[in-house]
Amino acid sequence: QVQLVESGGGLVQPGGSLRLSCAASVKLFSLYVMGWYRQAPGKERELVASITSGSSTSYVDSVKGRFTISRDNAKNTVYLQMNSLKPEDTAVYYCNAKLVLSASNYWGQGTQVTVSS
């Protein structure tokens, strides 16, 4: 059974940093497109950052220059380094794994990130 387990969320002051991790129990992890989504109360889930099997990255405009997504295929893990956090970054962050040209699409349980003084 495929599992994505997120960790690293918490409470941080504005301007602070957090590093989220997502450990995936999938075969052929290196072939998956990995993404971090977030959902704030009363808002739709949005894609924050993604990284392809070739390590090409993309970001939503609101986090460019502040967040960095990376992957370690040897550890089946994807990371989201979040710097210069703002209160509007407060949300539940979800890890996603998609295998291109297949129906394989998996979600983690989510981790809460709260940015507040």
C-alpha cells in the first residue's frame, strides 16, 4: 500500500523558516512528479511547488524566491524549504505523488503550518 508521510509542520513567527519532508513508500519513486499543495481555511487547495523526475521545478508566484522544492531519490523523499514565511502561508500542506501517463496519484495526510506572532 502506498503511503506518503509528511513531517516538519508547526508554528513559526513571520519571517521564520520551516522544512517540510514527505517520505513516500512507492516503487520507482524517481519516476514520480512530486508536488506540495496547500489549503487554507475557506480556500481551495492550490499547488505550491512541484518537481519532475528530471528535477525541473515550478512554483506558484506567491512563493517564488522564498520556497525551494527538492528531492532525494535514494531516500524516496521530497522536501519543501520555506523561508521568509508570511501569515498568508498558513495552511495545511499536502504532499502529492503522480506517475505520468498512469492513474497513479497519491496524497499524504497533510501537515499544519501556522505563521503567526
